[in-house]
Amino acid sequence: MPDFRQMYKKQQRMVFFLLSAYVLGWGFTSYKSIFLGLILGTCFSFLNLWLLVRKTESFDKAVSEGKKVRSLGSLSRMATAGIAVIIALRYPGDFNIPALVLGLMTSYIVIMIDYFLQSLHK
């Protein structure tokens, strides 16, 4: 199994590439609220990816040491998504809610794309 940090670095580059495309879309198109929703959602999605990698590493360490294993932090990732939705609901004219939801799913889509690319290379 590949190292979690290597996979995270590759996925991090993909997310940053998408974020840069979203910023360019925000700056050069008239769809400001859609791109702001994508940017906000993707930023929180990236935070969730970082939390998932950190929890996975601690999970792996606990299993290898034979310790009791806690959860992978689903509640904390749901809470960060909730915070993003609260921000978007607080400023409804600035953020597009469907775009925010799509942005929140970005890291999971990137993980799936990375998995398929890895399986094609093997």
C-alpha cells in the first residue's frame, strides 16, 4: 500500500490546481457566487482531507502498536462541513449553496480519481 503522505501530496496538488482554476473563474467570469461557493467548499474539503490523513496515520500507528482504535473522525469532518454551510447561509448573496456542496465533495472526488489513476498504472 502506498504511503499515506505520498498519496496526500499528490491529492494536495490536485486540489490546489482546482482551487487555482476556481480563483481564475471567480476573477474572470461573471459567475462570482458560484466560484466563491466552489472555493469555500473546496477549502473546507481540503481541511477534511488533511483531517482524514492525520486520523488515518494515528489509526495505523495504533493498530501497529496493538492499541485500542478510535474512530477516524467522521464527526469532526461533518462539523467542518456544517461550518462551511453556516458561512454560506450567513452570506447567501456571496456564496452559491449547490456549488458549496460540490466543493465540499471535491477531496473525495480527487481521492477517487487518484485511486483510478493508480489502478490504471498497475
